[in-house]
Amino acid sequence: MSQLGCRKGLGGACRGLVWIGLAAILVAAGCGPGRRGGSASLRSTQTGDELSASLPTRVYTPGDSNTADLYLTDLPPEVWTSGADVSDMAGMIVHVHMFIRPRAGRTPIESTASTASVRVLVLARGEIGVYGGGGFFLHSGDVGDATFGGSLSGGTLRLVHATPGFDDRLGPSKLTGAFSGRRDAETSRALARALRTLIAESEPVGVEAAATPASPPSP
């Protein structure tokens, strides 16, 4: 069962999401089971509405010494191992791509800098919304270690893909959290594939839609 919680009545965007009461509030406050590198909070900059989740599956794959991809989710393994039907599921997949490793004296060490791109897929009983953007990822450990992670702050995420029934009540939002994952190339590839597959079920919106070339007319 998903650990995703809804706060302050997000309406359509939260339709079908599992409300877990006090546990959701504790996770958002950093007091739940995901405190050690497995919680995420997506908070609206306009209304203060918030989605929070404990993300028990946490893996990463290294690129070079400065880059890494982290994948975190509360969806069951069947989603990325066998393409399970997600029409009755609720949850998140978070993808953090660190594209530069912050270094004191060489990289601006402040929350307004951007060192990572971020995608957050929200699954709500058959409806899909994908928030994308960037932020400042302050890493812990070295790329290539058995475990790798860090904390994310700053930057703004916006809805970039959605299915027609997804009602975005968050708008521009900030993702905060502490992430750590074990090095696992196989699971990382599987989660990346599942993320691509689910995004393909949605349509670009906003800036993404404007940047998507129109289909050529049929002959």
C-alpha cells in the first residue's frame, strides 16, 4: 500500500490517494520511518498544500565522479519488475539526477544554485502528474560508494506532464527531503524504464507542451 499522504484538501490531484492520518504528518515532519534518507515532501509555493511520502525503495547508479541518478518510490516492485496494472495504485516515483558535485570554493554552496534535476511522478488511481525542475543537492558520501545520497533544497518544480483527469492543485512547488540509496544498477534501470513508461501515458503541459513539436498533418 502506498505511503503517500494528502494535506489540506488537494481535491482532484489527491483523488484516490491513500490518507494515512498521523503517519503522513509525521513523515512530513521528518519523524516517520523514512527519516533516514527516505522521505520527500512536495509543497505548493502558492497555497502551502503538501504531498508527503515515505519512500522505502531507494537505489542509485553512478555516472562519473560528479554525476549520479537516484530513484525512490513507495510503489510495489511489481510496477517496475513486471509492469503491473497501476489503475488502483497511489504513490510516487522520485528521480534526482545530480549533474555536478558541489565543491567548496568551486561550486556556489547555496540553495539558489542548481546542481540536480528532479522529476516527481504522482500516481493517483489511474491519473498521472509529473512535476519537473531542479534544485540544490548537497551530497553525502562519494559517487561509487555502496550507498549514496544527500539533501535537496531550493528550486521550483512545475507540472510538466499529466493525464487529462489529473487536477493540479499544487502548482509551482518545492521538493525537500533527505535521500540515500544503495548502489543497484539493475533496479535503477528498471525504475527508470517504469518512469518512462508511465510518463508516456501522459501529455506535456505548460512549457513542455509549448516546446513539443506539433504532429505533422496526415497525408
